[in-house]
Amino acid sequence: MKNEKIDNDIITLYIKGDNRALELIYHNYYSKMKVIAKRYLCNLEDAEDLVNNVLIKLLDMPIEKRLKHFSNINSLSAFFYTLIKNRSLDEIKRKKIPSVCIDNIKQIEYIESETERSLDYKTIGLSNTEMEVFELYLESKKVSEISKMLNKNLNTTKNILQNAKRKVINSYGESVN
């Protein structure tokens, strides 16, 4: 209950244009956001850059956009988790990193051979459709493009991609030393 009250106070300050709210966000959520980003990007500097860029965008956001995007948030923790996760996945996609890496896990090397690549994805439990959607996503295709290419409903394609991401993350989520 206490955290909810604090979150609501921070949101209210932020929506009103009081940038002291960002100081509170920084103190309350920065380390958590950085840990989330590092889990996806596997690099502390990249994680810090990503989180700092998110905070800068929040600082520069006009009040009308703040009102639109933040008025329905119930949990800042959940909001920032989702925001950082999505930005991290976007960064992976933008940099064309061929795999998702969590914590201190060694990177999966991208295998050029279609057969070897298929075997690698099948060992983590991706179906042929999930593998196809995931690979197109890693090639920087938009979900709408993938949907059209595969002649699938947009929401179905989004679900397939989310399932594939979850399986990849879960498969490589255990620490390998």
C-alpha cells in the first residue's frame, strides 16, 4: 500500500510537469531498470545507456504526452519493467544481435547453416512457426510485415513472437559458468 501511494505521488508530480518526480524515479527504480536491461543486453554499459536514454526521454516528454501515457498506470515497477524489457529487445533487434542473452550466459553464436540453426532453435523448444517468426523479427522485420509475409493474423503473429521470445529467454535464463 505504501509503495502504491508513493507511485501515485510520483506519477501525479510527473504528469503535472514537476521534474522532481524523475529524481524520485531515479532513486527508486534506476538500479532495478539497469538490472533488467543488463539481463537482456549482457553489457553493463549498454544497460546504463539504455536506462539513461529512457530517463532523458521522460524528462523531455511534453506534459500532454505525460498525461496520455501515465494517467492509467497502476504500478510504476511493472511499467518500468515492461518499458525496459521492450526497449532492450528493440536494442537487440536494432543492433541485429542474433540471440537473447541473460545475465552471465555465454552468447549463442549465430549459425549460418539453415539446418544447424533449425536444430539449435528446436533444442530450446521453438516450433517451426515460432522459429520462422523469431528469425524474421531478428532480421529487423516489423510484426505487421511478418504477419503479411506469413499470411497470418496480426494478433496471432504477435502472440507467436511473444511465445518465441519467452521460450528463448527461459531456455537461456539459467546461468552457465
